[in-house]
Amino acid sequence: MSNGVGARSRRRGIVWLNGTHGVGKTTTARLLQPLLPDARLLDPEKVGETLMDIRPQLRATDDFQHWDPWRPLVVETARRVLDYAGGTLVMPQTVLVERYWREIADGLAAHGIPVRHFVLHTDQETLRERIRNDADMGPSTFRFSRVEPYAEAARTWLHAVAEVVDTTNRSAAQAAQRIATAVLR
């Protein structure tokens, strides 16, 4: 079967990994992708990076998610990749603004794309320790700045609209296995 028209008939969907910066979404996504049949990894941050490369620069912001084009471009990118290749997209991306999540989720639903939304969660002490000791990024002021907004989103809406995976005492490999088991059930 080619990756063209025939691919549209294959099952398609998204496994979205949410949670605050530094909780392990990217690592978990990389470990999850091979556990799901016909899965590909698509990082919505790359859409944001494309917008950041526009010159002259779009209006100043501390987060590309605040640019109105980002959310529909994420939906359209996912839709186009799924139309072309089918299968499952594993998408690791923090979304802490409820309106932004609704725009993405509703946009995907309008195209008939099912989404399994998981939130990777850990207690604040463990999270701060992980950010401080991140071997790849080192301590990150940006990541630390998102700890409180995540706590607020988790308390007010985020945990109510997703399947929460506590990673406090779970490795990224264990989290990936738990998510894969839930998705394949």
C-alpha cells in the first residue's frame, strides 16, 4: 500500500502527551512511539519554531502558543500527516491554557480525528528536582516558570479532561508502557 490515497482507509488517531515542562513528555513520547502499531512522533513545538523563524518577527510573546496561527496550524499539520500516512501520531506538547486546548481538540474532532489525551504528572518537589538535574537541558528558568501555571491548570481543568499518569515513582519507560497498554486496550 502506498502512502497516498490508500493510507486514508487505515485507522488514524492521536495520542497527546500533556503536562508541564520537564515532566518527561518528550522522552516518554520517544519510548511510546515504537510500542504503538503504525505510530509516528510529531512534535507540535516544531510548528511553533517555524512561526518563530518568521522575519520580521511576529508580535513579541514569551510563548509561541499565544500566536493565533499556532493552534490551527497544529491541527492542520496533524490532519495532513494522518491523511497522508494514516496510523497514530504521538504528540508531546504542554498546553496549559484551556481555550488553546479546546481549539486544538475541537479542530481535530471537526476532522474526525480521535484524541487520547494523557497528562504526565509528578509532585512539585520531584518536578523541580528533575528540572534542576536535567542532563540534556540543565536547569531551565523557562521550565521553572511553568511549574505554577501547570499546578493551576491541573487543579482547575487539565486533569478533568485527560487521563493522568503519575510519573513521581514511574520511569519514562514505565509511563510509556502504561499509556501503550491503555491505548491498545
